[in-house]
Amino acid sequence: MNLTLEDFDYDLPPELIAQQPLPQRSSSRLLLVDGPELADGRFLDLPSLLAPGDLLVFNDTRVLHARLYGAKESGGKIEVMVERPVGKHEALAQVRASKSPRAGSFLLLEGGLRVEVLGRAGEFFHLRFPGEEDLVVLLERHGRLPLPPYIERPAEDADEGRYQTVFARTPGSVAAPTAGLHFDDALLADIRARGVATAFVTLHVGAGTFQPVREHELSRHRMHRERYLIPEETVGAIQACRQRGGRVICVGTTSLRALEGAASAGELRAGSGETEIFILPGHEFRVADGLVTNFHLPKSTLLMLVSAFAGLDTMRAAYRHAIAERYRFFSYGDAMFLARRLKA
């Protein structure tokens, strides 16, 4: 398809961008999107939309305290956003400063961390953190939770719990897999009691998830690489789901990208790796039959992904409906349940 960036634009009233989570995780709204049919509901309705034998696949990544503030050794305030650890003591990071730091210079960050700039890796800086302690431990102690840029307030104590899923267990992301934020323990218990199976993958979300697409011709856009892990148990659960005639339903675009990236060469196999899969309309989905997802930013790769999954015209209609009905958008917003568009 000859699509351009403008095909994925829409006007969103700023007041629909959720700035706070709702008091209860599962009290958000849920828009059911099944081809041209749209139905308004509650997230608590999700178990009734599932059938015994279906499989929900979650991303169990945990958000790092990836944001640190400080100054260059030569002076000048800086903000560091760790993109991802590379080993126990090094990281790739975004560095905001009036003047970019040079290789060999040092950054003086919160907690007395004297961090060496090793060089550049594309748009990121390669940093080495001091001491023998693991980088993840240092970040948890000295860093801050990195709320998305469209949440126009500092992170609060409540965000420490609410910007993590209840099943988060593998630290490595700088953004939450937000579709998973709607699930609480009671809802998960209800789902399992109905004979719906669950499984987990890990995809560590990078800061690139918030980067706008700048290329008008989408074929020129390059995704940031993100690390994933597909356990043997999850591959087995998907095979068993297929054998019993159930649906594989991904919770979040990150779960879907992990599975589709791992299966891009053909058969889904267990293992770890990196993916830079860019899913546009016309993509042939190999694993996912359904998708639980939040509402995504205009001109974003995630909006392109859901348009590939459910159909571009379908998603345009769904977003028009959601805006008219005053759904809450983005990370702390409401959700959709999407059926995959089948080829004619």
C-alpha cells in the first residue's frame, strides 16, 4: 500500500489525554472493535468477550527508574534518559543538554554518580556507570520513574505502582506496556476461572516508542531495536491454543511485536533476540488473532500497527467514535479490544 505519514494523523482534543490513572485499574472503558461493528463497554467486560480455550499473552517487562538529572562536569544542567542497559555497567541513553557532551567527558548525576561518556551510538550516548553494583540496581536507587512526555506532571508516589503492571517482573523498559495496566489480580483470576489460559513474553520497551515518525515516505522510517524473550512455555501454550481451536490474544502492541518479530522468518521459536519490526497495513500476521490495546498517538508506529491489524478504515472509524464519546487516551487512558482483519 502506498501510505504516507498523513494517513495516520488525527485531531485529538488535549483534554482527552489522561493525566492520571483511574482509582481502580480495571474501571477503564473498553471499545470493542470487530470490523465495522463498534460497541462501548467496560474493561471489566473483557472476560465475557473471551472463550474457554483462548490464550492471553502478556508482556512481563518492568519499567526502570530510567530518568536522572545532573550536570556536565564542565557545568550546565542535563537530563539523562536511559534507553537500555548494555551489560552490567553501561547503557545507551538520550542526553538533553544545551551542548552535547563529548566522548571522554563526565556527567555528574543524582546520587553522586560520575558517569563517563564513551561516545555516540546513532542518536544515543554510550555511558559507563561507576562502581561494581549492577546498573539496574543503581537506577532503582537513584533514578526516577520516566512518565511519558504527554503526561504533563512529575511522577508521583502513586505512579510507582500504577505505571507498572501487576505482573511486571523483568526490569528493562523505559515505558510501560500500557494495555497491561488495566489488569488487576481479581480480573486475572476471573479470566483464568473461565478457562482462558495465560502466557508471558518479555519485550523491553525503549524510549523510541514516543519518538514521532519524521519520514513522509514510511518505507524510509527505521525502528529502534528492542530486546525480547520468548519462553519455551509460551511457544508451547500457543501451539496448544491452536490445537484446541482457541484464539491467541496479545495484551498490548509490545506482546504482539515480540511474537511477530520472533516469527518473522516463519515458525515461532523460543529464544531471545532483538526486533526492529515495523508493522504497516499489508503485514501478514503469523501469531496474533486478537489484540487488547490502548489508544495511540497520531502519526505513531503503534497507530500504524493497529491499523495493519484491524484495518485502516476500521481504525479511523474507531478513533472518531472514541473522540466523540470522550474516551481517555494514551498510557493512563481507556482500551480497545480488536479482532484481526481477515483477508478477503
